[in-house]
Amino acid sequence: MFRHFSTLLFFCCLAAISTAQDLHFSQFYLNPLQVNPALTGVFEGDLRAMGLYRSQWSSVPVSYRTYTGAADMKALQRGANMLSGGLMIQHDQAGDAGMKWTQVGLSGAVSHALSAQQSLSVGFGLAVVQRAFDISGLTFKNQWTDYVFDPGLPSKENFNRSSGLSPSLSGGLNWHFSQPGTRTAVDVGAGVFHLNRPKISFSDSPDERLPMRTAVNANFNLPLNEFLDLVVFGLAQRMGKAQEMIAGIGARLWLIPNETALQFSLANRLNDAVIPAVQVQRGNWTVGLSYDLNISDFDVATNKRGGFEVAVVYRTLPAPPVKTFKSCPIF
């Protein structure tokens, strides 16, 4: 077990020392399809549905609003192999021009059991992505006359189009370890998005393409006793010249073992934010809240107010085994 723990710490340290044009979430561990398509179907239960909302930089004029919804399920099992499928919808909007990012995608993964404790998953994804903006929300110098703004004047700006639409391909690998009969679980994997370098441009230039995004993820859960788990997680992403590194640690307190729990964690997004978070798990449901305390140079404008995020996850969990009892004969 210590070997598995060392592997996870390596990835978490990698995340901490390695700032993305795609959408990002602080509670990425509750939004796995965004991180790695190979995480499709990697959960306890048969069906999982997730929804996240993020409000970022609301204290400055160009605030961001980000939404995502996803669902995945285990579809088919043959021997040591499991086939799973998923659906993800994302939307983001920011700025006076209402700059939008929308993505609708499907993912699939095949998991192969290496043993009773380990499995390896290979995942693939196909999505349609769109960027768009509304020019009516912008002002241009040609619309000003004698210090008076006249929206009826032409902007004299030439935009070939105000939206771009293109397919995007992704792939990934994930190694999963779990100890039957315990809450021990480890996931370490990597995903690559925009493999085909989709052209999502507002011009006709063939050289303006979306760069690939690579993501390395690690999640670790170790029960310390009947009522307490240690939680460690890390994520390293890179897209073009942009990069994001998150590492965090937390504790999960089981109020009712394997039924009701509270999780508290603290994470750091390198050179950007400190992220306290709390999750409540009860039965099939998990609700999470986090807040980014901005520590970057941008805190001059934000006054350290970063992003509020809420996540809701639903899973269909297997029914607990019926308690053994002895019936007394009736005479």
C-alpha cells in the first residue's frame, strides 16, 4: 500500500511544482470527464450524474460564469472487461462581448481488471466545440464624434464571423486501485484533449487552431479508522503556453460509516489561489462548495476574491447486503 501512496505523492508534487484556455474547476475531482475520458465509468455504482457551477472574478467587470453537466454509466461487462459511456455539456461566458465557449461531447472507456484490486482504463472522446461573441456589446473609436458615443455609426471593423464550430477528439489512460471491503481507492491517469487541433477561429486563417490540452490527475483515499479518511488529490494541466497546477489534502469524517460524511480540504493552485472546500455526502448524493482566495498579482483588482463553485453529484449505489439473521420456527 505504501508503494501506491508514494506513486500518488509523486504526481501531487508534480502538480505543485509545474498556470489553460479550456474551462477549469477547483473541484475537478467531482468533474472527472473534464480531466480524463478514461475516468468514464470509474466509480462505485452503475450510474453517475454531475453538475457544477462556477462564478469567477465577480468583483471585476469581466466576470466569468461557467456551467457543466455530465453523466456516465457502466453499459456492458464481459469477463474482466467493462464498457462505459458518458455525456458532457459545458458552457462559459465572459466579458462585454459575451465571449462564449460551448462544448457537447460523448466519451467511452474500456476498463480491464488486472486483479481483484486493480484495473486499467482506456478512454476516448468526441465533442463539438464552439466559440462565439456578440459585437453589439462592444464600442469602437469610429462610433465616437466630438466626445459623444453614437451606436448607430458603423464600427468599420471587419469580422469574418462571430462564431466558430469544430469537432474535437480526446483520449486517456487511468489506473485504478481499490481494496475490496475497505474505502481505500487510488486513481492515477492522464488525458489529452483536442488531439486533432480543431480550427475554432473568427477569421479564415488556417493557422489559428486550438492547442492540445494535456492533463495528469491523481486522487487518493485512505481510511485511517472507521470514521476518518485521508484524502489527497492533484492535477497538472497544460494547453499551449498556459498551465494549471493544483495539489490538495483533506479529511473525510464519516458521521454514519459508508453512508453520511463531511469532507474538508485545502488546495493550492500554483501562483493563483488558495482553495478551501467542503463536501457533504449522504447516500447517493454529494454536494460540494469551494471558494478561490486569489493570491496572484491580479489580487490588486480582485481584492483576493476569486471564484465561488458549487458541485452536485448523484450516483446509484449498490444496495447494502441484507443482514444475516436466524428465524425462529413457529410451533
